Amino acid sequence: MNMDVINNTSVKEVVLIRHGKPLSAHNDKVNSAQYAQWVRNYDKSILDPTSHPKQKTHIDDSYIVVSPLLRAKLSAAYYGATEIDEELSHLKEMDIPYYKLPFTLRSWHWVVLSRALWFIGFKGRFESFKAAKQRVNLVSERIEKLCEKHERIVLFGHAMTNYYTRKSLIKNGWQLKQKDGDFWGITILHKPLPLC
């Protein structure tokens, strides 16, 4: 690459961190009503104190964005974030769906089944898959705007939100450098941009 081109570009970095494991994230056998309560508890849960990141990334000199959900805020605090630059409502997790069905499953099997039904259009008292994807597109739009002023942006979010944010950013020319969707997982994307 021409050195003039290199000298006139700035590599922006976006880091998507999934929250730590919630204390309520058990995998007991439950019926559909108990699963609905599991979902509500999951959204209010503190972090499991025995769950720790396999790896960490630095958050120094970064613009820090958090989801409004408790588990994301607690994960940012775990990283030592004493000041949050922005709480972004669009970054909250895509609603975990639940349906009234006549059987008993383990909690995480309910999540998989409910997500599958949700993907194909089954509705309930939660946002639709289409609405959730539209909302997450607003996250990537916000990231693009923030990159006009900040070199590195760290977002503490959620599995599905991070996944679709990553897909949207890649579609817009970002390069995937690392991905991990597990609890505490870190996904990193880069994009060279011309200097103003």
C-alpha cells in the first residue's frame, strides 16, 4: 500500500463484549410458565460471582457504551469502568421470547426452541424478530457516527445484539478480527477511515 495512503488513514476499532453469566442462568427442567419467569429473572439478575472472562481487553482511552440492562452494566463495572460515556437503549438484548406450550424442557432448550419459533414469525408479548433487527441496525448506525470522533469504541452488550451488530458492521465494510459469543466473549472489528 502507498505510504501516503497509510499516513492519511486512521484504523477505527469496535469492541463488542458480551455480558458475564447471570446468576439466574440455571438449566433446570421447567414448564412454559416457569420458563417465562426464568426470562424475567434473567433480565433482572446480577452476575454469577464464579464466572470470569477467559480473556479481557483494555478499556483505556475508549468510548464506553453500555446496554441499559443490569447484566451489561455490571459487566462494565467488572472491567473497572467508573464512568460510562453512553447508555444506548438500542443495545439492549433482543427480547427472549416465550410461548405457552404443553411440555417441560430445560431452560436453555426453551431458549433455543423459542428463538426458532420467533425467527419464523411467531408473535407474543415481546418485540418481533423484524423489529429487533431494525433496532439493532440503529446500533451500527450509532457506532458509525461515534467513529467520526473516537478511535476505539467498547460496547457492553448481549449475544444476539452483538451478533447482528457485527453482521451489520461487516456489511458496511468493517473487518472482523476476533469473535466470541460466549459469556464475557469479545468480538473485535477494524475499519480504516481517511483522516479529515
